[in-house]
Amino acid sequence: MPARDIALVLLVCVAWALNFLISALALREIPPFLFTAVRFALLALPLAFFLKRPAPGQWPRLVAVALCVGVVHFGLSFSALKLAGDLSSPAIVMQSYVPMTALLAWWLLGERFAWRTGVAIAVSFAGVLVLGFDPLVLDQPMSLLLMLVSAAFLAIGTVLMKGLRGLDVFSQQGWTAVFSVLPLLAISAAVEPGALAQLPQVSWVAWAGALYAAFVSSLLGHGLYYVLVQRHPVAQVTPWLLLVPVLAVALGIAFWGDRPGPRLWLGGAMVLGGVLIIALRAIAKSRVIPASETP
């Protein structure tokens, strides 16, 4: 990629890594499901003017994507981040959605992968197990479980997205926001009683976190990512995103007091190493001559 686009993808990585830290600060005052609802409500305001209707027959798939990604994935990932007490383990475990997506695409879409990708998937999942025995993670095992479930629903949503047609990234984000707000508020009312009534009393730090998550992480981050994948193959862009958990770990050590132990370092290296191999294999596949051009 040219230097300009490398700078853009680095900006995306920094924006998404900072979201772990800034959201963790906001979650001290706003419970996870309500925080997610506020994030999407803020995001829906500007995007409502740019929504495109999906193709006929695609409404059920679009709603399913919104519920999987907007409600379950984000709601549980913020719950895991609040429970964890650290930034490092949630940022790393989140990447397990990549091998999960590969497995789901094989199972549901018939997409094949070579044995090297299979080994990389196994290494990634083994890394999660190793990471899970680090004392930092053992203190809050429920956080690890919630993040794995969150990653699984992100993988399901990613596979479902492949069937959507005619929607740009802003329409996808906008519809996800619109369809997610009410279910998230309902869940918050059930599991976080009284949280909505206390929302006007939260500090500017919490509101800044919600604004950052909506407009910097979602709107700017995903918007720039969409621009990059329009200019370059997805497989060429995604390996750079491995910098997100690396930067999040660094931010956790520098500003959150994280002290990762040997198991977290080893497990994290296994997870990210497996994800990197999957990404590199995707690059190799993208360079294969298309079947229509073969003799």
C-alpha cells in the first residue's frame, strides 16, 4: 500500500485501540448494555439521513446482522471489558472471531481452507486456553467467557454480512444502530435496573467515552476501513489490524495498570500468530489466478 494508505490504516488501528481504554473509563459510570445503547443512539442520529434500503428479501438478514453484532456482540464485549479489570485479555480474545469466522464460512458457506489455515485456527484457540490460565484472567473467568461468546456472535454476523447486497458501510452501520437501540434499552432495563434514570448524572468522562465510541471508533474508524478495502484487497488490509490488540495491550500497561503474566503473553502470541497466519493465507489465496482466466 502507498504511504498515505498505510497512515490511514494506522489511524484506524489507533482509533480502535484507544476505544478499549476510553470505553473502559466510561464503563465505570455507565453499565455495559446502556453504554452500548447510548453509543448506537448517538451513531444513529447522523446516519439516519444516509440510510439506503436493502434489496428485496434482505430485511431478515439485515435485522439478524444488527442483532448479532449490535446487540449481542457489542453488549457482551463491553460487559466483558467491564468485568475484566484489564484491557489486555479482552483485546486479545476478541481476535478469536477471525478463526471462528473461517470455521463458520466453511460450515455454512462451503468455503474451503488449506491445512495451514486449519493449524492456525487450532493454534489460535489453544492460545485462548493458555491465556485463560493467566492469573490476570483467572480472577474474572466470566469476562473470558463473555468475550468468547461476543466474538462468536461477531463471527456469525460477519458471515451473514457476506449475503447483504447494495448497502455501503454507512447504511450497514446506520441500520445496525437503528435496530439495536431498543433491544439494548430493554436488556438494560432488565439487567441494569435504574441505570437509565441515573444517566443524566454521569460525568463528562462517560459522555466523552460514548461520543468517542460512536463517532471516532465507529464512524471514523469503520469509514476509513471501508475506504481502504475499496482501494485494496481485504486480505491486504486485515493483517495491519493485528496492531489493534498490540496497541491496546500497550495502553493497558501504560494507563490501566495491566501486568500481563507469562501465560497471557504466550497465549496472546498464539492467538495473534494464528490470526496472522490466517490473514497471510487469505493474501496468498487472493493472488491465485481466478478460475475464469485459467486455460
